[in-house]
Amino acid sequence: MENTNKYVTHGVKTLSNTFSLLIELSDSGDAARIHPTYESKKARPRWQEIKFNEEGLPYITWYNSIHYLNEFIKF
């Protein structure tokens, strides 16, 4: 997997006017990690495997909530 120290934003999902989630996809496309905008720059998002629901839509979880990849706007 690529360098875990540098976070490269591939997309963003706005949850409110002051809070967003940034997403980074792995080079292989099978994993992702989320970085919330409110947390410190020292936060270390963890890689997780991209899962699929019954309809085949890809998603990842963050604090027990599901976030579908199609909800993120590509940078």
C-alpha cells in the first residue's frame, strides 16, 4: 500500500456547513480511508476494505455510519 504518512484527498462529502469528510482511495482501488475536516492534522485515518451492499453499491463505514462512495464529490 502507498505511504500512510501523506493523505491525498480524492473526494469530499459535506455533512453540514461546517463539517466534511475527506476520502482517499488506495492505488489498487480496494481500500479507502476517511479524514474528517474538524480533526487535528495529526489524525491518522485507518485503511479499510471497501464493502458492497446487496445492490452492489460500494461503501465504507466511519463511526458505525455507512458512507457510499457515490456520495463523495471527486476532486
